[in-house]
Amino acid sequence: MVLDVEAAEITRAGIRFLTEFGIELPRLRSTRRHFCRLCLDWTERRPHIAGAVGAAITKRYFDLGWMERMKRSHAVIVTSLGRRGFRETFGIDVSEPGDREKR
């Protein structure tokens, strides 16, 4: 993915990865949402992928059981399956608070 200040463009390698990850990109282009753009996360103060691609990636995380919604909140949690999936798939450590001290 190539990121710019206001937009994101998916490279050929990115398209291949997302397809192998289980996301159908051609179908996403027909939605009313922006296809792929950046959005500033108000809690983290960092940009994240938004638009149809961001929504599809998030849906895939829920479908895989990597994330779950918290009751009566917009917040989500990363499950133990998700911690393993993010580490193995993306090389991202999303340990729970206190996990790093246990190692």
C-alpha cells in the first residue's frame, strides 16, 4: 500500500496479499464508500486505513475471530487468536497489558 497525506493506493503486491487474506477487492469498488483513504484515529492520533478497504479488512478480522466488540461500546478487543494472527501475518505485537513483563 502506498500512503499519502489524504489517500492510499493499493499496490499489486497489496492486492495479491488482500486477496489471499480473503478480501474481494473488485466487489468493494462498487460500494458507496470511498475505496481507500486515510483517516486520523481520534484515540491513537495516527492515521488508519478507512473506506471500503478499511471496512473489509476489519470485517475479516471479526470473521477470523481476531477481534470482538465490547458490550455497550464502540471499542473492540484483540482476542488471543488475534494476537497470534497479527504476529504471524503482519509481524505486529498486540500483547495485552502486562504480557511483555511475563516474558
